[in-house]
Amino acid sequence: MIFLTALPLFWIMISASRGGHWGAWMPLSISAFEGTCVSIPCRFDFPDELRPAVVHGVWYFNSPYPKNYPPVVFKSRTQVVHESFQGRSRLLGDLGLRNCTLLLSNLSPELGGKYYFRGDLGGYNQYTFSEHSVLDIINTPNIVVPPEVVAGTEVEVSCMVPDNCPELHPELSWLGHEGLGEPAVLGRLREDEGTWVQMSLLHFTPTREANGHRLGCQASFPNTTLQFEGYASLDVKYPPVIVDMNSSVEAIEGSHVSLLCGADSNPPPLLTWMRDGTVLREAVAESLLLELDEVTPGEDGVYACLAENAYGQDNRTVGLSVMYAPWKPTVNGTMVAVEGETVSILCSTQSNPDPILTIFKEKQILATVIYESELQLELPAVTPEDGGEYWCVAENQYGQRATAFNLSVEFAPIILLESHCAAARDTVQCLCVVKANPEPSVAFELPSRNVTVNETEREFVYSERSGLLLTSILTLRGQAQAPPRVICTSRNLYGTKSLELPFQGAHRLMWAKIGPVGAVVAFAILIAIVCYVTQTRRKKNVTESPSFSAGDNPPVLFSSNFRASGVPEKYESERRLGSERRLLGIRGEPPELDLSYSHSDLGKRPTKDSYTLTEELAEYAEIRVK
């Protein structure tokens, strides 16, 4: 039970000047330990003109009006009191001197309450004062702690007990103060007129560890067994300190992660989880859990926990490392280069942990690096062989990703050695195989007749490109005499290359065997046959076409139209074509240069372009109609 100590005791006073009024004063409240005694100071006054011979008085308990029959505490006339106060009450003051001080002994809890005094001057001169004193029976000392105790700041804690029993005086001692400080006893202090207290002070500088500490004060009375103890728990205010937090966390992409932050402070802190300045979660609590579902690489980073209250703040960080397979590598660099230049290619990716990066071409490793996110490939002085498809592969223990890229090396044409011409019967086919980048143009030159045929003339030249290789085939029919010289010329923006194509095959061997004399004889026979056939066709055409004149250019007939009698024309052409393919190793149907006219063409004049080309090739074959 707490009693008033620091507040002044208000005495209610009715002035008693000459010709004044009835008046009394006493403490509004007073306290005492159970089993001890208490002296209630009291003074009263009455008008001077009354001048009584004897002054009597009565103390009542809890009511000032006699008609209510309140318990009598003390009565000077009869000494008759209520049974609760028998042997416990007596008057310490002299009523004749207007002193009504009351002593109560052997206090018990039921004696706590209001005490009223009534003055009795005889006859009708009796007056019950409305002013009263409230008695508080206590059994614990009063420990006064400042309203705010802050860690690191010196405080004063006091222990105060009433000392209003003239027969027994308390002695004070501190309990549980070890480590806090040494007490200083100030002794007995008087409050406002009539009440006394015993006080002991304890000075110390609290720490956060002192929060919640039970500090006790004991009041004991010498030569008795009476002891009273009181305790107070220290409410020490202090700033937060983060005491519980994850260490570095590693998690696989897609897994669940929990980050815990716990802080010690008084009052409880405001806990906040943050990342890159963004608040993720906050609450006033001693601990706060941050839940991350199906973490992604984007959630990898440093997370901060901030704890703060009115007395300060603290913060700590934790790193979250999200483990994941490499991303698809990206390739930056020159993908097109000119032969001889230096090429630098950068392959990069992202993963955790860093991957093993490898660049290879056609299963051959060209560069590799371990636990790095970038790989640089340097190709000094690139050649055509460096062109092609490359792969950049990134892998770690969580997976593998790869990216393909192509390096294009541009270079001047190269005519390969497999380029050649082949003759079979009356057909010559020339094969020119060129390697170049970008795609070159190809032309076949017949220098002895100053004739050039390029790939745009698809009647005579067939071209096909495969990768960097361009294959062009020139087909000449009606070549019964010695094969011509053929020069293949290829060019692109990086240069020009020419090569005279060597002859291979049966015709070349045939001309070598028969020699010059045999060649002349064979040629003469061929001329005779051509002349005979020409004359026969001319006569027929003159008969069928009256408009035909001898001055017109006649149609040209080549020996390719000649075939042995008795051999079917279809069989002869198929045999000849199969022979040509076997010689040149050609698949498909290359275009053919057929310099003869069919029977339906007789009598028709060729166009200027076709006639010119026909005439030039006829001149080259030296088969001219006389």
C-alpha cells in the first residue's frame, strides 16, 4: 500500500482569533506499519469567549456524527471505547492546551480509515470538526524510482518509510543492490508539521543488463521481530541492439528463404527489413521474419535490418546469394572480318557461382576460363579457315547453356586445283571451283578466239554455291577438233584470280594418239560429210521455201548433229551425256551449249545476239559454210 510522502500535508485550519470560530487542523493522511504505532498530530481551537473550566474531547472512527453511532476511538470523559480500540488508543495531547494528538498502538489492517475529533466544552458547546485524517496501515516500504531510467545516465532511487511511532523507529537497508552502487542513508526527516519519514538513497548508473532487476528495501524495528520488505523492478530504457540475425545465406533459384532479425531494446523496437533503400517489411516487435518465396537471381543482394526506438537505433546486413545455372551466353565482337585482320570476340554470361566458359570450333577448344563471367577470344591475322561456326558454352554445377555464332572471313578468290576441263566425243566441259567470300563472279575465257562466257549466260554456264565454294561448269558441244584453251577468271571486291584449266579425259588422249597426220585426215573426212549434208539440206530448203535466196546467211550445221546410221538418236544422246557425267563427276543436269539447228530451224534467220555467238563459236571450231 503506497502512502503519500512527497506531497505536503495539508492542514485544514479554521482560524480562532478573538471572537473567531471553531477550528482544527491535522494531517490529511498518515501511515504506519502494521504491528507498530502511530501518533496522529491534532490541534483545535474555539472562541475565546467560551472560557470552559474543563475541555473534553472524543475521537470517532469513519463518521463525525454521534447520531450515526460511529465507533468511539477515545473519549476523555468516560474512557469507554469501541472494542476494536480497547487498549490500543490514548490521548497524547493536553486538551486544555487545545492539543488533541492521538496515539494508536498495535496497529492492524482493520484500523485503517478516517479519524474525526469532536470538542466537548460542556453543555451545548460541543463541536464535531468535519476535518479528518486518513490512516493507512502498510506492510511494505515505499521505493521511489524516477519515471524514466535510461541506460548510461545516473539515477537516484529512494526508499521511504513512515516514522510516526514515538515508541519504535525503523532502520532501513537495501536488498539486491550489489553491482549498482552504495546506499546513502539520510535518516529521519520531518514532513509538514507533525509527520516523519525515514529515507535512504541509492545512486547508480544503470546498464541495459539492469533492466528488470529487482531492487529491494527492508525496514526493520530494533528489539522486535518486525521486518518489512518492498521491491521495485527497474525499467531501464536503452536503444536497440540487434542480437539475432542470419549469417550469409545461400539458396538455389526457386527455393524458399527466411531471413530473421531480432533485437534487444526497451521499449520494443520498430524493426524494418530493407533492400536498396526499399522497405520490404516492418513491425514493432522483438523479432521480424522476412519470407522470400521462389527466389530469383534478381533477389540476390544485401538485405538490411534496421531497429530503432526513442533512445537510438542499430542496423545489420545479411547477404543473400542465389545460386543458379548460367544464362544463355551473349557474344559481342566482330562477326565479319577481312583476311589478315585481328578478330576479338567476347563471350559473357551470368551465373552463380561463376561458370566455366569455353569457346570451341568443330570440337576443338580454342579458349577457356574457369570461374569467370567473360571470355575473350583473340584471332590474329584470320585466314579463310578461321571462318565458320563457333560455340560458346557456359556451365556450372547447376546447369549448362550454349550459344552458336558464325565468323565470316572475307577474302579474294582462290581457284582450287580440282578445276579442269574434260572432253568426251564432241563435248567439252570445264569445271572451275572457286573458294571466296563474298561470292565471286566467274567467267570462262577462250583466248584464241577472243570469246568470254560468264555465269549470267545460263545457256552455257551452270553455277552452284555451297558454303564458300562456287562451282561453275562450262559446256561446249560440237568440239570435234582439238579442245580449246580455257581460262577461268574469278573476282570479288578483294581481288581477281585466273587459271588456265588443264584438260583431262578421253579426247585429249585420242588426239595425242592419232597425231597431226591422223588429225588432218579425220578433219578432212568430217568436212566432206558436213558439206554433203549441207548441200542436201540446202536443196531441200530451196524447194520448200521459195523466199529463200542464196544471198542470205545459211543455217550452220555442226558435227554434233551427225550420228552413225542405224543408231537411234535417243540412245546416242543418252550414251553421250552419261559419258560426259562420268568424266566430270557431275550430278544433276547442267546446261549445255548446243550450237546446231534442228530441221525446224532451217530457213529461219537467227537473232543478232544468238547469231553472233553462234558464228563466233563456229569460227572457233573452223566449221564455216562456204
